[in-house]
Amino acid sequence: MTDIIYKNYNEDEENIYKRSIDTIRSNINNGIKFDLACEFIDVKDEELRRLIIDDALKIEIAELHYGQGLSLRDVSKRIGVSMERLLKANTEMIEDIMNTSTDGFDQIH
């Protein structure tokens, strides 16, 4: 597993993050493919923009694959993201979950 550093958002960044995720998800729900949906967000900070897009993709995977039971191939087709990119994001998401659960366990013990 890789060491992942999580960003702590200030209040303004948190608002931008939430608004941007909502915009991307709304666009996808209206049939817009993922990358085009991401073009609708207006985030000047390039690092924050990249984090938002990465998280939005992971949210879509969680919702469609794990939540609704679609195959990753079907998720790939639905949101217009290559299987390679989808698999990479899925792996990162699983690593995030494992790191979070390990951190929680370490804090308890």
C-alpha cells in the first residue's frame, strides 16, 4: 500500500468541493459523460480541482458499481471513462478505505 496524504480543506475549499461534486454528479445524472461533466466546474486551484475530479470518479464507482451492482465495464460505458482509468480509481478507492480503517484501528489501540 502507498502512503496517502489526505488534504484538509478550509471552509471555502469545503464549499467549493461540495458544490463541484454536486455539479459533476448532476451533469452525469443528466447523461453527460464524466470528463465533460467535470468541465462545468470552476475551480482555480489546480490541486483542489484534481482532487475533486478524482473523488467524483470514486463516488461514481461507489454508487454505480458497489451501490447499484453494475459491472465496472458497464460503469465505464455509462460515464465514458476508460477501463484502465476506472480500475486505477477503484484500486485507489480501496486503498483509501483500507488506510482509513487501519488509521481508525490504530487510534483505538
